[in-house]
Amino acid sequence: MAGYAPQANVRLLYPRVMLTDVDAHLKIINTALISHMKPDQSNSEKLTYENQHMNGKTRLICPHCNTINQLPNARLGDNPTCAQCKNPLMQGSPTAVNSESLSRHIQHTTVPVLVDFWAPWCGPCKSFAPIYVNFARKAEPNLRLLKIDTEANQVAAGKFTIRSIPTLVLFNEGKEVARISGALSEVQLGQWVEQQLNG
Ligand SMILES: [Zn+2]
């Protein structure tokens, strides 16, 4: 049947994936989206990632006072608090940032950083918000989840060339790894992030 031809093509491109598996379908869809939307590396390259030899240490920006905190990796899952303001370094929820603090997080954080570029007038952004909150609860502290209002922070929207919202951009070691636009389900979001970080 002619209708099966596209699947045959996908099978050739992704020979290890069983197409009867719904999750695999989602992965293929996501992979197709990613390959279609190559990140603009020129923006990330403007940020200089300060990666000294961390020697088993993690560096995080405090969501409350923006102080750079450094702690042993082993303490990451131990609800670490800020050396400066004593508030939790990870909140289990997305941290709202502005253009300036966004760059600071990307530049100094040693765990991968996921950013939701959204705007108050955007319907899909609003429906995605609780999904993102739920995901943060599960993904932190292994991932730092940020959200930025592109209307209030047009500098950041321009700097990262955000053309549609919601757009999720994943950074690792100061560099953009991947981006995807449109609201995702929590399952899709988890699979997408895992795929980008683990190849
Ligand atoms: Zn603090």
C-alpha cells in the first residue's frame, strides 16, 4: 500500500526502532522535528562557559539571589541550600529568569539547563506550563529548568532567535544542544530531553 511508504523510509533511517511501539513513534516524530530545526550555534558561542575542572563538583546558580554555588556532586540530591541566602538551590519547579539571569545560568551551571521561552498571551504556552512544572518535579536536580517570558525579556528572545513560542531550548556546558517548538506532553518532553543528552 502506498500509505506505508513513508513508514518504510522511517524504518530505513531508524532501523533499530520498532514502529509498533508508541513511544518509538514519538521518538521518531521528535527526532524529525529536531533534525528540521538545527540550533543557531552562533548565539551560544557568544556565551563563554566557565568550565574549570570541576573535580566531582556541581555548580548551580541560586534561583533566589543569583549567587554561584559550588557543591560536591554527592550533595546534589540532598536538597542543597544557597551559601549566600540559605534558600534551596533546587525547588522542584521551573525558575523564572530574565535576560540577564538566563545568561548567568547557562554560563555557570554544570547540570544541563532546559529553558521554556513563553509569553502570557500564548494559549499553548499556558497549557504547557503545568506539564513543565510536573516535569521539573521529576527532573531536578539532574536538570535545571528555567522559564522566561519573551514579552518582558525581548533581549533574550532576540539573542536566542526565538521565532515561535513555546520553544524549549536545551543547553549543556554552556552550549545549545537542541531546541523544539510547540507544546509537548510530559512523556514527549522526557523522551526528547533524554534523547538529546544520551544520544
Ligand atoms: Zn541564594
